[in-house]
Amino acid sequence: MGLDSFTPQKRFSTGGGLPINNHDATAAGRNRGVPRGRQLHKTFNNIKITILCGFVTILVLRGTIGVGNLGSSEADAVNQNLIEETNRILAEIRADSDPDDPDESTETGFNPNVTYTLGPKISGWDQQRKVWLSGNPEFPNFVNGKPRILLVTGSPPKPCDNPIGDHYLLKAIKNKIDYCRLHGIEIVYNMAHLDKELAGYWAKLPLIRRLMLSHPEIEWIWWMDSDAFFTDMVFEIPLSKYEQHNLVIHGYPDLLFEQKSWIALNTGSFLFRNCQWSLNLLDAWAPMGPKGPIRDEAGKVLTANLKGRPAFEADDQSALIYLLLSQKDRWMDKVFVENQYYLHGYWAGLVDRYEEMMEKYHPGLGDERWPFVTHFVGCKPCGSYGDYSVDRCLRSMQRAFNFADNQVLKLYGFSHRGLLGPNIKRIRDETTTPLEIVDQLDIRRSVTGKTESKS
Amino acid sequence: MGLDSFTPQKRFSTGGGLPINNHDATAAGRNRGVPRGRQLHKTFNNIKITILCGFVTILVLRGTIGVGNLGSSEADAVNQNLIEETNRILAEIRADSDPDDPDESTETGFNPNVTYTLGPKISGWDQQRKVWLSGNPEFPNFVNGKPRILLVTGSPPKPCDNPIGDHYLLKAIKNKIDYCRLHGIEIVYNMAHLDKELAGYWAKLPLIRRLMLSHPEIEWIWWMDSDAFFTDMVFEIPLSKYEQHNLVIHGYPDLLFEQKSWIALNTGSFLFRNCQWSLNLLDAWAPMGPKGPIRDEAGKVLTANLKGRPAFEADDQSALIYLLLSQKDRWMDKVFVENQYYLHGYWAGLVDRYEEMMEKYHPGLGDERWPFVTHFVGCKPCGSYGDYSVDRCLRSMQRAFNFADNQVLKLYGFSHRGLLGPNIKRIRDETTTPLEIVDQLDIRRSVTGKTESKS
């Protein structure tokens, strides 16, 4: 079955032939639709919040009544002020618009006669960059023989709907700070909506383009979701393997070309070379993204053409898969579909095996024996509704965090007591000759000079 | 009045002649005691939480009742499971000990016959480091002519008591990531309790020591509190000014030497050179820190000897001031008390002037015209009880965040619409020649080569 190219304004092909298997969606993929059971899950969560707040109300009231000696009228006045203050704080934090905002819709009104673009067409970027690099030797694109990488991640600018979400975003960025410090990688943590039309999971596209054009010294832009953790602190991406490629993405060629599965690739962790080809791919990728009728219609095309995809608006991952399938000859020679290590490692099959890994293997492998990245697809700790139970997700993320943190703490002589709790224990006595330990244990010393891929 | 040296087990001098002025404590300093009004404030906060949860309970109940069609017995069973699940999650997250923990008290039991130390005495660290550096040229302590700096910050491993606290910890680390990327500074974000006795604000001491000894390639360790934001993204610390010094700390010599004020210096943002002198100072500083009777007794000495200090356990800042005063001749020749720029900038006098600053001045000044660091002393967004209203603190932190973020977004063509809200606006059209903008606006280009202090 051929796949038509997607262009807005044309009649979309909705012919199909691919079976849609909901099992794929919930078990192994990034499910962003509203699957069966979602409403029930939503109700459960509401009940949970209610019960929790009810308990807190009762407990605090009991404590308060026993503490103060406020008169009732004074208490009423205090209560009223506090109610107002609380409401004001919450309203401002969660407001969709700042009091200073003009009417935002004037800037982004949907105009069906205009095809969306990421920006003015850039040509000759490779040459522009080359000239700039030679004129700016203090900003080289290679440092110590390694190409400069910029890791890009981020989260929305407002507090998470679920408060525990911000705590795990914090742990996730601490985890990334650790990995990147050990490997000389720079980080951009984005909390700004650069383009209102390409919001949500599409927001990475304008961001990646903007960063490429603003940082010519960067050789590779590495996008990583906020719900992905580094779990192999030693492993390094074997960039020399990709000298002939411009996009490195985790996936499975058979799932992609034979099954046309909507989870054949994962856009939660991938690398783009900073070059003209990448700008072109971003331009070709973006048109399904603008929120509203375009994204909705595009979603239907994607569901009709990709195996296992539920019905929902177009997401960036499905759109990329569709693009690479429908314009295979144009793009695939420069795309490396990687699965020799876990550039993206789906969490559900990994987190329960950490103890076994610690017993049998060691960091540096990056694959199923010691996963490079553990990605909490479907957990959505920041939002209200994930595809898995909150309990399971939080426990699993904490385990991944500790599993990684142990590898960092080792140099300092500590380790977590277990994979779930926050406490640490000393694993090595202090010494008057600390530099011996540094020589043995500093992770950066074990990766210096390594450029070949691990088999 | 002479100040006695502090050694545990000896009878402490509690005589004093310094007036204690509570105004200093609450208006301008780090207030960690339980001043008058604290109990009332605590009651107010309890009432706030009660009201808030009561509202949420009511609202969610109204929403829930209208949504589902669960039978009452099924709802009861669901409720019971959810109550248990929620309680279990909260209990595990907030537990003081991991289920796998042995009884922790066996490791840290207070023994009055043992004087606390940070670790075995290290001698000849300067020589050890020098030898190591010459043997490890791939880990130089100077890069591009600049000494290597490691910024160290952190927060507790458990979720904040106040959920909004985690969101502002996230914003604060994003802010630090931005500054450090622009200035080639590495970051360690600590979330581990390295030493149970030196917990809380004292935790930075064992951490700094541990990092010095584990990172001989680092020339300066820069401790920065989690509630401090960079607000001048261009300004660089003029390290060449401190070639003869080993500790750089913000403060006022007259407040220190003449008034012996407990806020004469601020330990929320300071730099230690990685050298033997620093290890010695840390060793001399630590003895007032161990939690329990020692810290309590030490607090009394500090209150008695430092002007304005309320009565509470010993804190690291007061202890350092006391140490430097009582052993002035031993230490002060290597301590630079800096106030030419805001290595620490007390927030209350700054945050309301940001618009005026944007109108009149520009980044790079680092002083009262454009503060280098805005430090939210007393706000405690992560805890339950700060010294200022939650509303005022959150608004002010958001303003500082946006004020700084504007300086980063400028390169990318964006700016926040106002200092309070999350939304941004485009301030420059996209162009087909993006490298011209990079040449004009990249902050790293404006600091390259600058090593002199700014007057």
C-alpha cells in the first residue's frame, strides 16, 4: 500500500489496509489518545485527590484547633484573607495568560490559506557554518577530538498538575546534569513556548531549529524527553559510527519498513547533526504539527496508515515515521535506525531488573544488560493522567534515579541503601590519599579516548 | 570584648555585651530561629492548608459525582484501595528511613568523648594536587586561560513540604544551567546526605571537602544555595582579583570586624580555592555543626557573641563569622570579603527594581544596577515556614527567573511578555542569515578574554 505525501489543503488519503491493534498502543508505545478506560482512570484519580485532601483537612483541623487561641471572628477574618490569597496565588500560577498579555490570538490566528513553516527557508547552511567556524576558532565544533554535543530537554513553564511531577522533573534534570558533566556535553533546559502552533510534543521542532541556527559551534543536537533518565553513566554514543548520517534515532527497521508500526521509532531521544539536511527534514516534518484542524486531520491520516496507532491528533513521532516511509528515498540514507544500545530504553522491561544487572554486569554496556537510557514512556508524572499507575511509575523512576546515582556516588565513596529510598551509605572509608581513588574510579578516565562502538 | 575559641567539651563563655537586635534578624538576615510570631505564622499556614484542601475536596467531589456511574459498593472498594495506595506512596516518599535500612542510629550515635571531624586529616594537599595535575594533562585546572570552576548546589532528596517548592527548585537549577553553560562552569547538584551529623545548612561542608578531594582538576569550588538565582548572565567573577586569596565571600568588613554582626558575611554564595588552606578552614569550621547537644550549645555561644543573632542552634554562617573573628590572624589574610558586586544579593531590595534596571542599565555590571545574584534568603519555598509571605516570595522568584531568562532568550529572538507570567513574545524576526545575530548577541562572545574586575 502506498503512502501519500502529506500536504495541507489537499484531500487526504484515508485508505487503509493496516490493522489497528490497541494492544500495541497501551503496552509498548507512546499513547497520547484517550483510550478506553481513560475516563475510569480519570475518575479514580479524582477520588484519590478528594480522599487525600479530605484526610489532610481533617488532620490539619485537628492540629489547628489544639494550637491557637484565636477568637472566632478573628479566625473568620483570617480565613477569608487566606482564602483570597490562596486563590490568587493559584490563579496566577495556573493562568493561561499573564495579566500583562495582550490578546494572544491576534498573533497566531489560524489561517487556512497559509501553510505553516518553521521559519524562512535557510539555504547553504553547511557553507555558512563552515565559514563561521573557520572565522571563530575560539568556538570550535570539536573539543578534545570529540564533536560538540548540545543536550536539549525541557518542561512546561507552569507547575505540574501533579505536584510530585515537579520533584521528578528535578531528579531527571539532576540525572542529566551528572551524565553531561561526565561527558563534556552542554545542556539547554527549555521552559519557553517558542511557537504556539507547535505546542506540546511538537515543541521540540522549532526549538531544535532555533538552537542549530544559534549555535553553529554545536555539531550534534541531542533531544531528550524530560521523562528519560540516563542509567549508564559510563556509556558514550559511538558518534564515529554515524559519520555518514545526520539523524540517529532508536528503532527497529522491520517494525518501520515492513509493519509500518507507529512505534517503529522513538522521538524521545534522538540526535540531529547541525547541517542543512537536518533543517530540511525539520521543514518537511513540521506541517502536520500546527494545533487545531491541521493536526486533527493529520492524525486521521496517521492512524489510517500506521499500524497500531490509536485515533488522536498527529504526534511528532508518528509524523516522522510517516514522513520517512512516504519519502524513503529522500531521507533514509542519512537516517541511522539504532538498536544496538538503548538510546531509548522502554522502562517497563528494564526497571525490575536493575538488581540483576548490578549483580551480573557493569556500566558501559548501554544495552539490555545495562541500559543507556531508561525512558518512562506513558508515565507523565507532570500531568494528571498517565497510562500506568502513579505508584508504579513513581517507584520505577525512583529506582532508575538511584541506579544511575549510585554510579556517580561511587567516586565519592557512597551508594544508595536500596533503589527505592533516598538514604545513602558509605561504601569506602575516607583516606589520606584520595587521589588514588580518583585514578581508579573517575568515570571520565574510563571514557577518555574511546570512540568505537561497543558490540 | 574578646571572643573565646570554640571547642566542644569546654565550658562555653556566655558573657556578652553585644545588644541583640531582632530587627536585623527578620529584616535582613537568614532567620533560622523561632522568633516571636512564628507560632502565629504556623497557625496561619495550617489554616491556609486546611482551607485549600477543603476547597479542593469540595470541587473534586462535585466533579466526580457528576462523572462516573460507579455503584456505591464498588466505589467503596475503590476508595479503600485508593486510600491505601495514596497513603503508601506518601509514606514511602516522606519516610525518614527506607524499608531496607538497618537502624541508622547505630552509625551516628552521639558520643561526647569523640570530637567530630570531616575526615582523616589531609596534609600536603597542594603538593599532591600539583603532582597529579602534571601527571594528568588531559584534566587541566585551567581551560582557555580560565581556572576551572565547579558550581555546587543541591536540595533534599525528598519532595518539598510545599509542592510549589519543587517547581521553583526546578526553575532555579534551569537558571544555573544557563549561566554555567554560558561561562564554561561545571555543575554538581547534590541530593544526598553525605553526613548525618552535618545535616541541613551544614551539609555543604562535607560536600565541599569531598568534591575538592575527588576533583583535583577543579581550581575553585563555588557553593550556591538552591534559593539563589543568577540575574546577570553576562557578569563573570573577576578571579584574577583573588590570586592571593582562598575564600571569596560576600560581606561587609565593618559589619564583620566592628559590629560582629551575624549577617556580616553570607554563606549562600561563596568560593573556595581547592587547596590545603581550604581543607584546614573546613576542618576548623565544622566542629560547631554536629546536630544535637553540640550544635545547640554552640548556638548559645554564637548568639551571645554575634550582634543581632536570635537564639537558635548553630548555623554555618554564624559559625564561620565567629571563627574568622576569633582566629582572625590565622585566616583573614586569605579571605576576600567582597561587596563590589552582588556575589550574594539580598532579594528584597532588588526584585522590585528590575523594570527600572532594564530601562536604565544593562547586563554585565553585577552590582546594584544589575545584580549578579539575587538570593531569596528567608523564603524557603521548599519548606513549610518561611519568613515572608508565600505570595510575595513566589512572585519575586518568578520575576528574578524571568529577568534572567530574558537575557538568555535574547539570542534566540524572544523575551518574556512581563516579569511575572510564563509567556514569551518574539522580539526579532527570523532571518535567513542567523549567524549575524550570533555574532552580535552571543553572551559568550562578550565575555571572551575578559579577566579584569569590573569597577
